[in-house]
Amino acid sequence: MIGRPGGIATRIALAALVVAGLAIAILAVGVLLVGGQSFAELMAEHGTDTQSSRDMFIDSVGWVVLVTVIVATAVAVIFAMILGARLARPLRDIGRAARQISEGDYAARIPREGPEEIVSLADSFNQMAAALEEQERMRREFIANAAHELRTPLTNLQGYLEALRDGVIEPDRATFESLLEEAERLVRLSRSLDTLAAGDAGVTATVVDLDLASTIRAAVDLARPASLVAGLELTIEVPEDLPARGDPDQVAQVVGNLLQNAIRYTPPGGTVAVRAERRPADVLVSVTNTGEGIPSDDLPHVFERFYRVEKSRDRARGGAGIGLAIVRQLVEAAGGAVGAESRDGQTRFWFSLPAA
């Protein structure tokens, strides 16, 4: 079956038929006209009149040419139909899969069949479908986790306020401090979401030359009281001068978020180490902490929004799962890269920035 009128299979079949027809026509004209004339002239030289020569040529050669034309045309049509159908089938599969994805079925894939170009198209389509499926998974998880993060402090605030209204608890200082703590949690979450939304809207960093060493030292000084309260050893190893390019405020936020994350998940008596080094084209900053580590299956996802390695544990420790997402967004906006690795009881988060 060639396919519907106007389809690629029909067009290929018609194109093949036209090419075959032109070739056969040229061959027939050459044989019947030029060959016939030459045959008549040769026969005339040997004493046969022209009309008899032509009749003899038609009887001996003309019918052969006619049968050959018919057979060649039939073969051309058959092969054109087969070729058109084989090329059209994978394209129809792609169209069907595209419609499935447009209807929300992101698991649709197409087989790697056909010529090299069709296989390459199938690979590209499947990669796109996988990316869309992953984005849809992240979107659903983002909505669920964002709803949870908002619901928890709001529920606490509602409970306290209803208890105060009904006289169940006294409006003392401890109650107001609890209310303030939940309100501040909402404010922090709101600011984090604002930062992510600004990045999604295409807000770029103000990239300038800066001394990354001083920025790191300032962030470590701010984090040191929290590390002392948690019973941790906080060490720093950076060069005296470390020129780089980035947004000073955003780089300070990146280092602060990494330190906050490391301190939160390092058990008492553990160590948090901050290191920085020059490389030929950039500078590399890493924050390493001791502790449980991150499972290998979770490592590719730790920079996703609201992602947690252990959901209940992380919520208990107060993390909203946004800090690392902000780190990646701010670093990439400055032209850098981020990464994470965890093995042998140590977890290392790193980021790079272009050298000044």
C-alpha cells in the first residue's frame, strides 16, 4: 500500500515512477528512432528497401522494447511502493508518538528502525521525550513539596492562633516566639522561591572581577558560630589571593548555602572543610563534610528543587530542599558549573567560576 494521497510514500512512488519513465522513454526513443534509422541504412546497403527494413526492425526489436518498457514500469512501481511504505512507517510512528506526548503520555517512544537519518531522528525524539518526562516528574514533585512546605508552618500558625483565640494557651513570650519562628520560615521559603523565579525569568548575574578568597573567608566566618553550636570542626584552605569572575552577592550566597547544608547534615564531632584552588581556566571551590553520605542513586538529583535524600529526616532538620537548587542556578548564571560526590563517609559539593 502506497499510503494516503499527498503522503510521503505516494510522493516517493510518483517520483520514482517519473524517473523510471524518463529513463525508459529516452531508451525507447534511442532504440526505436536512432537504432531503427541505423538498421534501415545498413539493410539498404545490402539491397533491402527502407520500408521492409523498418518492418523487420519493428518485428524483431520493437516488441522487445515494448515488453521491456512494460516490465520496467511495473518493477519501478512495485519498488517505489515498497520504498515509500518503509520510509513512511517510521515517520507515522513519530507522528503518533508526538500526539501521545501532546496528550500527556510522556512514556511514548519510537523504535530505532529504518535508514540512518530516520534512526537519528528517532534517537533525538526519544531523548526529547525522556527530557519531557523528567521535567514532568520534577514539576509534580515540586508542586507536592511546595504545598507541603507551605502547609506545615501555616498549620502550626493556625493551631497556635486558634488556641490563643479559645484561651487554651496563654499568650506568653514562648508562644509568640513559636509564632515568629513559623512566620520566619514562611518568609525564608518565599525568598528562596523568589530567587528561583528570578532565575527562571532570565535575570542574569552582574559578573565582575572579584577576590573569591575574601568572599569565602567572610562566608566561613558567618558560619563558624553555627558549626561551634553543632559541635563541628570547620576548616578552611584557600590561597591568599584568588581572582575570579562572578556576582559578589550571589557567590557569597552560594558559599553560605553550601556551608549551611554541610553543617546541617554533619553529625556532632564531624568536620566541614572548605577548599579552593586555581585551575588554568577557572577556580574550583569545594565544601566537604563527614557523615552518612548520599546514595549514588540520589546524587544526580540533589540540585533539583525540593529534592531530599531522605524526606522525613530532612524535613525534621528544617531543610526545604531549595538551597542547592539556588546554588546551581546562581553558579550557572555566572558561567560556572556545580557538582557533588559522596563516598567513604565524605560528601563533597563543589562549584567552579571563570578565572579573572
